[in-house]
Amino acid sequence: MHNAYPRVTDFTKARKRMVEEQILMRGVKNQRVLGAMMKVERHLFVSEGLRHQAYDDYPLPVGSGQTISQPYMVAAMTEALRVEPEHRVLEIGTGSGYQAAVLAELANTVYTVEFIAELSLGARRVMQRLGYRNVRFRIGDGHEGWPEFVPYDRIMVTAGAETMPFGLVDQLADRGRIVVPIGRGSQMLTLGVKHGKRLVQRSLMGCVFVPFVRGERNGRP
């Protein structure tokens, strides 16, 4: 039976076990990504009553009908982006802020867009409390991206699009990378690499995310 309120030392052990068993053993090898997953305290991005489950291998609800992603999916999507310290990253779907925090450990600046105001504001509060100063928040339709700061070196979409969102691809720098789930119902996590006006796409793995719909609530798996 779970202890509903583990000690902080237990969280540290649980996070180490999460990285070793759920992420490293399943093929994520990038040391910077593994380091970020070990550093970011996932239990602080869920409600207190769910903290005992924070390092288990599945999504958790974060309110407003949305979820925080499975740790492995966060790590796999992050590794696929190949984020470097000088990069500016656009994230579509802030949710609880957990994925943005992982990206913030790796990038120069993260620009994160969320349709649901209460989620965006909640994520901002948590990340400010944790001392993140390289994350900028916007409340709005994710399809529009964040034109003010284009181009972005990397773009991550955390909702399932029916097709590649080329409006966001337009905001991507040349040689930039975008990771997005594509399909109806279940999706295929897809990597796109931009070469001039051409986008080379590659399928990575099956996944299930909430649909990426215009003017409605977007979310994570």
C-alpha cells in the first residue's frame, strides 16, 4: 500500500528509480536528458494527494481534464528534439509545467503556450517558486504558436494533431526540429527536421494524446 505522503528523501529515491528503470532501460541514452529528468521534481507538478504516484510509469491528472505525461514519453520526446544550451524552444501545451521545466534545464529559453488559463497560471507559480527564470508563458491558441519570438530552434507539441501543423513549422528555424503526435485517436509520435522549405518527417513511436483542436482545450497523454 502506498504511503500518501512520502518523505522528500523517498521522492529522491523514487526519481532515481524512475530514471533508471522507466527511462534508461527503455532506450533513452542522452545524458543531458537523463540529468534533467533526475533533477526536475515531478511530484511538485501534481496535487499533494497524488504525490505518492508522481514517479510511477503513467500519466496523472492535473486538473481541467488534463494530465501530466508519462515520464518515459517526456524523456523520449525531449531526447528526439536534441536540445542544446543555446536553443530557444517553443512548447505547445504547458499543462502542469513539468515538460517545460525539463526543457528549461536544457535550453537557453522556453516559450510555452497553453489554452487553459488556470493551468498556465498554476505552472507559472510552481516554476517561479522553483527558481526558473528562462521560461516565458503565454495563454492562447497553440495553433498560432508565439510569432513574437520566431524563429525557434526546437518546437514540441504535446497534443495530437490530425496532420503536421505547418503553421508551427513556419515558426521553426532552418535545420530546426519539431516533435508532434499525429493521427486521430491513437497517434504516431513524429519528428520533423526542417531543410529550407522542406520538412523531412520520421515516425518515432505510437502514442495517445488528447486531440490538438483549435479554440478548445488541448492537453497531454
